[in-house]
Amino acid sequence: MSSIQLNPLKEGLSGNLSVPGDKSISHRAVIFSALAEGTSHITNFLTGEDCLRTVQAFREFGVEIERKGKEVTIYGKGINALQTPTQPINFGNSGTTARLLSGVLAALPHFSTAFGDASLSKRPMDRVVLPLREMGAKISGREEARLLPLAFEGRELTGATIEMSVKSAQVKSALLLAGMLAEGETNVIEKGTTRNHTEMLMSEYGIHIQKEGQKLTIQGNQQPKSSDLRVPGDISSAAFFLVAAAITSGSSILIEGVGLNPTRNGIITALEQMGADIKTEETGRVGHEPVGNVSIKSSKLNGITLEGDLIPNLIDEIPIIALAATQAEGQTVIKDAGELKVKETNRIDSVVFNLRALGADIEATEDGMIINGPVNLNGGTVNSYGDHRIGMMGAIASYIAEGPVEIINPKSIDISYPEFFEHFNEIQKKTS
């Protein structure tokens, strides 16, 4: 397995960055464009491995999709023009592809099968399979369809009222997509606020949806219309360099054109609460999504408690927040983050193991972790376990470590941030 060794910085970080397109929006834009009638153009598309899995899935259904770098053109012919796949669909490592497309595959009049890599094959699918069955879906698979691979005997679903058992934007999105294709009305009642990119894009693609409190209502038999869309920069990718600047002495960076959706900007809230010198400026909108610039300077951070409704808005950023907490004064407590156990890895265990290996004072709890700071991090080895966000956390740790940091399987970072190491090197101040 490959590895890379990164040396500590001699000076701070400086410069402007434009991070890759938002991963969540890129997935969803492909889904709606592929189901739409008419030609859709997507720019600033994230070319990471996960999003390309969603592209390939719809090619299996006969959708013509052209990609030139970060520009994607999708020639949609409508839902009724989709063809039955002739081979199993490979979801790779992409939990978003697996969960969201389950809602689509269950509702299309086609038989299809799907599988994933070793990591994805351990992640729970029953959280989406069981509510889809309430709508009449016929899905079979390993361990009573709790795990991939799955088989979908696509059929017309019937709208239902479903109270979600987990706070999950992926499950919510799968049910809304199924509801869009089903007969009748579907009501999805959330346990708490989760990222709302699916709802935003439904409006962009001409799908009518209503929200009242925690209840989302969608009428069935709706056909998306084509749209041209520019994907904003991914705040979850930006988070790694925001923390890097905050914890690295003598740093000041600006991240431009990043998405500032209120259901995703928990990393900004967390850094503000920790005392970071961070500023945001909304510069406009891309479709229905707010977009702007975020500037940050090296800061004296304080320990805080992160819990409750804030957690779903920064669940992907917790690994890098944990690193920030190792440099904060006092104790940081992360609660209500049990969802970390069913990510690409058990992120509670992998974050704690890797940061402890670098010298952090950190311990795991049932639904999060406790970090005491500040501490000086040593050099050492970080095993990404194939998880892109663990790999990036380890790389950022090398900026402030007292010795070299080796990252095992850095290739995993390509899942969400193919340009990561280019940007990692770009913002380092040059020494004479």
C-alpha cells in the first residue's frame, strides 16, 4: 500500500484557494440531470471518484453523459427513456451514490443490482431500505438487505408518511427521490435539520416540494426539467485548510467561491465558537445556494462542546475539528456524533487512534470524543484506512507536527479532493 511522508512547516500558510466543487451537490446534480427531459450542463463538477460513480451508474441506464474536466453535459431524455442495466452497478466507496440511488432504483420499472467496495459493503443500508419498503419497494440483499450487494425489483411505489429514525440527509434524499417518482403524496418527517441540497436542487430542476417545520411533502409522478448549474466550492473540503490556517502560526488564507449553505456551514460556527479569527462574505448565489469567500488567520483557540443540532451540519468536518481541538486551550467535547461510526470508517475510532499516535490527549466516547489541549504533536504515521477525510486530517497535522508525518494510502483523498496535495503545497510560504 502506498504512503507519503510530509515534513513540518518552517513558516506559516498564505494565499488564496478555490476548492473543488461541492461533493453533495455534484452527486445530486447528476441524478436530477440524468432523470430530466432535456440537456443539462454542470460546471465546476467534482471529479472525485465518488461522484464519477454516480455518473457511471446512469450510463448503465443508457443516459448519454459527456465529461470534459470539470464540465459535464447530460443528455436527459426523461424517466421513461431509461433502459434496464445489463450488468451490476458498482457504487465503489460512495455512500451517497448507494443511498440516494436506492430511492431511484426502487421506483424505476427496471430490475437492477448494485454492489460496493469492501468499505461500503460494511455500511448500513437498512436505514434506507426499510422506509422504502413502506412505500412498496422490493429490495433484497445480504443480511436481509441490511448490507450491499442489493437487488432492486423496480416497481411503482406508493406515497407514504415516513418518520425518519436517523438524522441523515442521504436517507431523506432517497425518500424524496422515491416520492418524486411514486404514485400519490409522500411526507418525510425529519428528526432534525440536515443538509438541504436535494430540496434546493428540486426547485432548480422544476420539482415542486413543500416544507412545513420538520415535514417535507412531495407529490409523485413529477418529471425533472433540464437545468444549467455551476457547483459551488465544497465547504467540507475548505474546512481542512481553514483549520490549517487557524492552528499554524503566522498564517492567513482566503478561500474563494465556497458554498455557504446554512445547513452545511457548521465548521464556520465551530471555529467562531473556538475563537478563530475567521470572516465570511457572501458574494452571490449559484442557483439557490449562497456562495462567498472565507478568510482566516492563525488564532488562539479555546476548547468548546459540540453537540445537538449543530452536529449534522459538520459531521464530515469532525476529524479536522478534532485536530483543531488538540491545539485549543482546555477541553473540547464532541457529543451526539454516533453517525461517525458508519462513515467510510468508524471515524470515532480512526480519529482517536491516529491523533493519539501523533501525541494527542484524546479519548473516544460512545457518541464522540474528548480532546484536551493544547499539546505538541509528534511526527508519526497516520493510517487513512481508505477514508479521505482521515487522510487529509493527517496531512494537515504535518503542518504543525515536530517531525515528519507519514500518510498511509493517501490516494483515498482523491475520493473528494483530487487537487488536495497541489493546494497543500501551494499555500506554504516559500523560504529563501
